[in-house]
Amino acid sequence: MHKYLFLIVGSILFFSCKKNDYSLNTNIQPVPKLTAPLDNKYIKLQPTTSATTSFEWDQARAEDGSLVLYEVAFDKEGGDFSNPVARYTSDGGGVQNKLTLSHKDLNSIAGKAGILSLATGKLKWTVFASKGYNIQKAAETKLIEVERPNGFAEIPADVYLTGDATEAGAELGNALKMKSTSPGVFEIYTSLKNGKYHFTDRNTGTPSTYSLTGNAVIEGGENAQTTGLKVCRIRLDFNNAASNVTTITSIGLWFAPLNVMQCEINYAGNSTWSIKSQPIAFKQESWGRDERYKFRIATVDSDGNTGSEWIGSSNADNNRPTSASPLSFWYLIPISNNDQWNYCYKFAAEADMHNCDINLYFSADKNYTHEVIVK
């Protein structure tokens, strides 16, 4: 019994000593040379394409020949990398002595370094090699010169409208969400009264803010509405830092059989236009009663030019709707063809010779649509 206990205790002491005698060798030689791109290389950024730029360097050497990990750091032209604007693990999870960055990423880095849209500026870069807790900065640094496109480096996922000039007031939690119509493009149909307003990327905390200057979107700032109540459509394109504010003077029901604007539909707030108890009478033709309609928006652009836009069906022709008709029948679709007949909706049969409520909804959280309620 004592013999076996001695062997066990001896084994534990032996392996404990061996373990304590072992020490990790973290000695490395830093990256000696950055090889690509060439110093001060000019890069015209194209963030909306699949364009990339490769950063390459000679390998760092571990004293024991084991694996070294790499991280590329970017800083302002005069920075010392004590607080770099961005850091990226190299390709292959940090193993390869190469980093492939998209122009979208480089555009973001340039923005963080204070290079403005459409401006040209320089970024400094270097490589940090590490083994365990030993991190060594490369023996040299290099510069790249980048030209940023118009637009924002960081495009918000959501955009809100807020301020005392808006329908929801200045409380951030009540900010009005704008509809995303395509990547980086947002719009809202709303009204503005006299007061201040701006845009944010969220309705909680401390969001990023944006405002308009001329036909551009800029970071920060605030706008003022000073000409009284205005019903409008606001569009923001963060891809190109562009904005468009169109005043909507009226939306009318266009009755195709008579080729006339039959009535004006009033703005009711909350991105909704509505008319109550509007008499509807189809037009008698030799072949039957014609019930086709669509909508016309009268507008004034930011330069004061008047115009009109048409909203109708996605189909050039339609049947009369029934309770089984798909929701898409009612969707409001911009149409460029403004002839008398095409891309019209049709009233349901029961609307003929009755009063109807007609509501148009330009809500941010669903497809733009409308309804006709027979009284």
C-alpha cells in the first residue's frame, strides 16, 4: 500500500516539476517591410462596386518557429497608432500576411479619419504582429491616398424625422420612421409646420443626426420650416448625400372615362390622404359602365417648379375587385404613362351610384396602398 502511494506521489511531483519548468517562448521579430500597396499609392474609392485593395507585408518571425498572428492598423496621416481609427485582422483569421479590404471598408476608414465626401486625403497604415501577449509593431509605416466618392461612409439602416416642426414633435421616442425604398434611400410623406427638424439613425439613446443643406444631406445640423404648414415628400439618398423635398399641393382622383380630376383628396395627417362620402358614378358606354380611375399628385419642387406625378396600378388593365382580390390590387405604384386609360384601377361593382370613403396610405412600415369604402 505504502509502496504504491509513494509511486503516485512521486509521479505527481515529477510531472508538477516538469510543468513548472516549462515556459512559453513569445519572442518574435516584427514585420520588417510593408510590400503593397506602394507608399502614397492613389486609390479612387468605388464603394458601390466589388472593388478591393490588398495590403501585404513580409512575414514576422517567431523565435521558436511557431505561428504569428497579424493585425493591420489605420490612422490619420499624422497619427502614431496609439489610438488608430480602425484595426482589421489579416486574411485567414489573422494567419496570412495579407489583408483584403473592400472599397466600402476603406471609405468607412477614410470617413473616420476625417476625410470628407468628394475629398482626397491620406491614411497611414502598419501591421502589428503578435505571439501570445507579445505584440510588435512593424518596422515601417506607409501611406495611401484615397479619394472618397459622394455619399456617406456609414449608411444608416434606419432613418427617422424628428423636431418640433414635425407631426410627432421633438420627443425622440416619437420620431417618425422613414420608409426604405432601396439600399441607402429613404422617404416620408408628411407635413411640416413652422419650427425645427432634423433626421436621426434611431429613436433611442444618442443617435447620429443629419440635416439638409440645399439638395444635400450632411451630418449634424438642423433645419427650420418658416413658411407655414407644408405637406411634402422628403427623400434622402445617403449613397450620394442627396436630398429632395417636394411640396405636395394636392392629390386628386382621376376618373378615366371623363378624363378629368373628379375630386381632391385632402391630407389627413399621419402620411394619409382621405375624402369622405365622395359620390361615385360610373360612365355609361355602349358596351357597359366604365369605372376606371387612378391618382394624380400636383407638386412643387425645391426650385419652385410645378409639376404632376401619377399613381396607379402595377397592371396596365384590371378587372373589378372583389373580396377575393389580392392586397396588391390596391398598391399605389408610381407610373410614368399618364394616358387616359392605362394602369388604372377599377371600382368594385357596388361602388356605382354610391358615396365612398377613399383613403390613401403612404405608411413607412408597409407597401403604399389605398382603400375604397362603399357607404
